[in-house]
Amino acid sequence: EILISQLNSLDESVRIEAKSASEIGKSIMETVAAFSNEPELDGGYLLFGVTAHPTLFEREYRVEGLVNPEKLQSDFVTQCSGTFNIPIRPLESP
């Protein structure tokens, strides 16, 4: 809830991105690489199942949910540990 509020206040940034994410694709892995390679950033937040809806002056982010969150999470962890030179271990945020 706090992260959605930040998205709606500040939009996406170097610390937080939203993805509708029906599957783990190139865009998501590029975001993981960017979070991992930014000096002194210490990672970032990648929100799955969140979609941007355009409004008159800005975008509003809304939680749309996921069809199969367990599979998406498993695929994400697998790709993070096997795609990069150094395995990345994502943490689930409460």
C-alpha cells in the first residue's frame, strides 16, 4: 500500500517500478539488472500486478492482481538466479 502510494505521488523511479506481469520477460529482467547495477542503490522495488492508467494530467497506478502469482514468483526467482553472471536473490516485501 505504501509503495502504490509512492508510485501515485512520484511515478516510477530508479527505486520502484510497476509491471502488469503475466509472465517474466525481457523488460522485467532489464529492470532487475538496472536495480542491481545502480551504485549505492541497494536494489529496488518491482511491483507485479500493478498497471498504470492514464488520467487527465498524470498516471494512476492500480493493483490489478495476477492470474498465477505462485508460478510468476517461481519463474522470477529462477530467472534471477540463472540469467546474470552473479545470481540475484530477490526478497519478498511484506
